[in-house]
Amino acid sequence: EFHVSKSSVYNYLRFNELTETLLDMIDEKKLKQKIAVELSYLSKSEQEIVYDVVFAEKLCGIDKRRAANLRLEHQKRELSRADIITILNLAESHEEEYVYFSKGELEKYSGKFDTPKEMENAILSFLEQYKGGNI
């Protein structure tokens, strides 16, 4: 009748477990629903700490994977502020290295080289010359 999936209904029901602050953030579109569902499994005090370190103090970032890590650790024990910061920062340290070029950005130059390795070597050579002040 309402064209809402069963999983969406379960997600909405999980919102009843959130603090008012996090609920408001969902309404303001400052917190994604999937992240909020993961956070709903934390205790109210843990949710308040997450709000403080992520949104108020901006000490850490949060995404669905980080929120899921918090949920998993919460199942083992009550999380302290230090635990939450460590878990969120640990997730950050395992992210991929910075990508300097977005996908497809170098495509227009790929025809000039026989292999991707040849292109990489040319870029590195240019950067070495640039760094040395020769360009």
C-alpha cells in the first residue's frame, strides 16, 4: 500500500533506538540512513560520544563501514570515548592510498604510450625534472 520494502520498514523501526540529536541529523540530511541504522545498535551514551567526536568536534569521519565496526565492537563490550575514536581512526588508516588522478582523467593521453608502465615512467620522469627545477 505504501510502496516501502520490508527492509526499509525495519530500518525505520531501528530509528526508535537513536538519540534525538542523531534523529534530527537524519531529518536534516546530515546523517545517512544506513549509517544511522548501524549507530542505532549502540547504547545512547555511545551514540552521544559518536555525535561529539564525529559531528561536534570533527575528530573523526564516519561512513557505513566505520559505523558497522562500531556496532561489531559494541557487541563485545561497552565502548568508551577512547575506544570509539580508536575504532574510527583505525578504519581511516586502512583506507586506500590517495589517488592523484580520477578514473579516465589520463585516458586522452594513453594512446601516446605503448603500455601503462611506459606512461607511468613518463609522468615520474616529468615530476623528477619539475622537482629539480629543470622545467
